[in-house]
Amino acid sequence: MRTLRIFLGKLGAAGVLGLGVLLFCLPFYFSALRPAERELDAKRAASERSRLPGPARPIGLDSRAEQLEHFYALFPPVERLGNELERLYGLARASGLDLLQGEYRVEKRPTGLIAYRITLPVRGSYSQVRGFAGSVLAKMPVASIDGVRFERKKSADAQLDAQFRITVHFQPARESSGDNP
């Protein structure tokens, strides 16, 4: 104990303060920074792997038309609209949300993707709403969340009403040619 006092006396006030900061930083480094560095390294490795050509990537896209066709192939055909809606409802139910009456409209353009716009009111806790938004973004890559609005009846209520504006994108319907018998 006496040796510690002598040591601290030699360090002075600035040295003791520096030692205290160092002792505080060590647990912070191992509990917060090291896991974040590992996660960043894993994401970098995944990003590098995704850049590598794989069997799913077509080789030698020559024209813009082929590139556009490849892009459209990433989206489900419009005939799968019911399946995608059921997937969306399943994600809401899995998050524990109560679904309310929604509004739906199709936005067709002369060219490009078909946009199916959904206004989906839901009721649940903030964590349920947040979980639903995260699962839509993670499990439905053809969907985008265009807006979210929250409302609470009373400030002390645990339940809130939320309204999602979601767009699900689909391939345009293929035009049939007269060559088919």
C-alpha cells in the first residue's frame, strides 16, 4: 500500500489522471471497439466476396438491352404480386403487429418496373414496428419503405399506430410474340 502511494506521488496529478483514463479506456476498447472492428472486417470480407464473379453472374453482357434485361430479371414477375403481399403480411404478423385496413395501388409506366404502392397501417409497440421495418428491408429486397408515420393516443401508451408507405417493384409483364403456335 505504501509502495502504491509512493508510486502515485511520483506520477503526480497528471500521471494519476492519465493512468485513470487508460484504465477506463481498456474495458471500453475490448467491449465496444474490438467487436466493432471484427464486425467491420466481416462486412468488408463479405463485400469483397460479393464483388467476385460467381456462377450466378452472367459473363459478357454486351449491350445495354441485355444489361437491362438482366436487371429486370432480379425482380419477381407481376404475377407473383399475391405471394409478395402474403410475405409482407407474414412479416407483420411475425413481428406481432396488428394489421389494419390498407390502401393499394398499381403504378404502371410505359417502360420500366411496375410499382405496387401500399399504405399499410399497423398497431404495436415501437420495438415491434422497428422489427417489422428491419425484416421488410432484409427479407424483401424488391421492396422499399418510402415513409413511416408514428402516432400515440396518449404519451404513456406502450402501443402506437404506425403507417408504412411501402413500394414493391415487379417485372413488367412479358409481351407475347405472334411466333408461338
